[in-house]
Amino acid sequence: MTESDTGQLSGHAAYLAVPVATGGRPGPWPGVVLVHDALGLSDDMREQADWLAAAGYLVAVPDLYGGKGAIRCVKGAFSQLSAQRGPVFDQIEAVRSALAGTADCTGAVGVIGYCMGGSFALLLAGRPGWSAASVNYGMVPDNIAEVLGGACPVVASFGGKDKGLAGAAGKLRAAADAAGATADIKEYPQARHGFINRLTAASPLTPVLKVAGVGYDHAAAADAKRRILAFFDAHLGTAAPEDGTSADG
């Protein structure tokens, strides 16, 4: 269970998902900054934060669009991804720093992102302050070898039927091996782009998304979440129950 709310972190609007304190996990908890996809701070992104919080992580999801619509902001966000710098990176860093400094956080902070957010998470892995990064179908930049130099541990998941990211898993794996980076990279052969995310089933765009290679896959999503939690437990460390049992929850 979690306690969730939308508020401010370091002056930035963010959704905060807080684990429910128990005798075995009273807090503080390791932190995770969740970087939303191109659709913005949606209900799906809140649900992604909630399951991580239920597993024992203090999760912040900054609203990178500042309350504005995705159509107005997505082009600018992708331009900053291409440049690998800009206000979005500054905003994420400010939220990371604020989260790490809260009384509810152990000080260890990881990052997780989906689609556009996965692209940001991969770039952030090579920057100071992060203890682990989860990259879910994010773009792999041409300078990935440079990005992974001194990077934090990375867990990454891709769909084999993701038409826009063909070969991305192999490219990232080769770069991680060459850099000696700690990494768990997996491609799910039958999964499409966005396979962890539940988009509105009744959306008129659903058929178009399927043709474009986008869609939820329960089996792949469940396995990816299992890997993410195991990886975060190893590199961030949840506040484990007193009897020493798993905090995967």
C-alpha cells in the first residue's frame, strides 16, 4: 500500500508516492525519480510510481510539462534529449537532490523512465548522484560509450517487436560490455513498444498504436518489473523487513 499526493519538490510540481510505514519497513526508504513518457504525468505514470512505492521505494514523478499539454511540450523535451542538456535535465536533478534530502529518504536515489523518460534515464545514468537506472524502451544515443563511462548500474528492457527501437538492446549491451558497466539488459521477443504501460483500452488510437508496434504485454511487463525490483534492491537497497525476508512485495 502507498500514500500518494501531488505537491512540490524543490519548487517543481511532482507526484509523490510514499510507502506505508510498517513494523518491518518503518522508513526511511531509498528514493526513485520516475521520468514520465511523452504523454506526460498521466494516470499510468502514477500507477507505475505506486507499484514501486508498494515495494518499498519513495517515488517522485516530476511534471516535466509544468501542467501544460503534451502537444505543447513534447518537441522541446525531445530537443533537449538530442542536445543532452537543458531545463528538463535541471528539473530532474533538482527533484533528485530534494528527494535525497528528505527525512523519508535514505539518500540513495535511482531513476526509472519509460519511452521518452527511458531515454532521459539512460543519459542520467552517466551523471553524478544516481545509484541505479531503469531504462524501459528508451532511445540509445550514438555516444552511448561515452554515456556509460562511469555510469551507475543499469537495468534495461526492450520489446522485440518495437519497430522504432530495432537493435537497441544489442547496441546497449555491446556498449555496456565494452565499458565494463554493471547492466541487466533484456529484449522480450514478442513485446511491442510500451509493453509495461497500460494505455486506455477504449482509446480510438489503440488500433493505430498496435499497428505502430505499441501495446501492453502482461507476461513481459511482469518479468520486467521483477527484474527492476531485484536490481533496485541490489543497488539501492529497500528497507528490508526485520526478519530478513525479501522486500519485493
